[in-house]
Amino acid sequence: MIGHPIHHEAAVVLEALGGHPSNFAARQLNSRIASAADLILTMTMAQRGAALQLAPHQLHRTFTLSEAAELASDVNVRNLSDLAAHRPQVADHELSDVPDPIGQNSEFFATVGVQISNLLPPVLELCRRASAPATD
């Protein structure tokens, strides 16, 4: 829902997990946004495929959240470019999509929120390391 605020149930879950839903507005992914992105994270393999149709040259920067979390947990992955290099180590069938909670009850929203919050830490840590100034 382009331009709409965050779904009420999603906002409740986000706040319960310590997040802040303010200033959120839904946007449609387009080729300009995808081409300019440093990292594209999707919830499902189908969404990853759709993002790659918009910007096929971004394969090295486009992952499902579960794929990125699995790869970022590898001690040999030290920066964002390492994610793509290590992608062959993770089979697509081993990864789970994050389901869309729209139309589901509040418990389902909470379950999805916990799934996302469990997947995010290694990805956020990798992004933090990637953006940290180099030390000699």
C-alpha cells in the first residue's frame, strides 16, 4: 500500500520488540531504488526474484533476509561483498521465507516479528562492520 503508514499490528509488534514505527511510509521498489541500493533484503525468494528483475546487476547485493542472516553468521564473511562470494555455500532449499502476516491475526504478526528480529542481528552487525572506518 504505497504511501500508507505501517500496518497497526506490525507497529504493535515493532514497538514490543523495541523498534519505532514513526515516519514509516510504504514505497514501491523500482529500478532506480534497487540500482542505488547497497544491500537489498527481501522476505521471500519470490520477492528476491522480483527485485532482480528490476536490477539484475544487483545480484551480488540482493538476498532474502534468511539468506543474508545465514551468510553473515559465517566467520569468513567480513563485509557486504563477502555475502555474494559465500552464497554458493547456502542452498536455497535450506532457507525459509518470512511469511507475509497481512490478513492474519495478531499472534501471527508477533511470530513473524520474532522471526525477523532473530534474523536481523548478524546482518546488522555485518553492516556495522562494513560501515566502520578502517583501523590500521
